[in-house]
Amino acid sequence: MVEMIIDSIRVSLMNYQRVVILKEKLADRYLPIWIGPAEADAIAVKLQGVTVQRPLTHDLLCLTIGALGATVESIIISDLKNDTFYAKIILNVDGGQMEVDSRPSDALALAVRAEVPIYTEEVVLDKAGIILDRETGKPVSQEEVSDEELKGMSAFTDFINTLDLEDFDKRKS
């Protein structure tokens, strides 16, 4: 597993859908994941330190987990099948570990609230991760992908080709 951080949340110019950009913590490999506007807002609210009067859904989930005596240990972006990402929330319950299936967007919204590590399985990064050419800022292919896999990832390929990545290195740390 590879530890990731949330690099940014962006809007696709192609279809105005939100995408969260995860970045490998110790390298320059990125993972774009499309998410819904509500989940994008839930992640952004917490990352920007915005205070809300009442708990949002992901705040409620975090509070409920704590009230039940469990803690969130981490989240894992665990798989990518047919253009769909899968995630797991790893909980510590009575000293043992429990995995809960989740959409990546919900897992990420929970991770920023619980302030826990975000991991991605290497196989997911192999399929959908991108590395940027330092000179051109354009995505560089990591490895050969079969025609069948390429067809299954067409939505991601279309999206990556429309990203404006020139400002990735210009963001505030």
C-alpha cells in the first residue's frame, strides 16, 4: 500500500464533475478520482477549516463511530473495476480491526475528519495513477495497458486529457 494525501479538488472542464486528486506522499504520482458535488463539498469544508453550525453527514458518521467506542485507523482505496473505485474504512473496534466497504468519496470525507492516513493499493495506482513530466506538465504513461483495460478506463483517459495540470507545482503547501 502507498500512503497518499489529498492534493486538491478540481472541476472537470469537460463535464463539470468534481475530481479529488490524491498525491503519493513521498513521490510525484497522482490519482484522480471522480466524486459527487456533495462529497467534494464535504471534503473541502473540512480541509479549508470551515465551521458549520450543525454536523454534516460525515461529521455525524465520525461522531457515531466514536460514540460506539471505535476509532477510524485509516482508509484504503482498494480497487478499480470498470471505471469504479472501491474503498475500505479501517476501524479499530475493541482492539481488533474491522473493514467497512465504502465509496472512496465518503471514505476520504471521513479520513479528513478523523485525521487518519489515506492509502491506495499499488494495483490501483498501476491502473489509474499518473506521473507528470516535469518539463511539460503533461501526464506520462507508467506502463503498457491492454486494449481491454484501456477501454474500461476510457472515462478516466478522457478526463486526464482535459486536465490543466500546469498549476500543480504552484499550489500552496
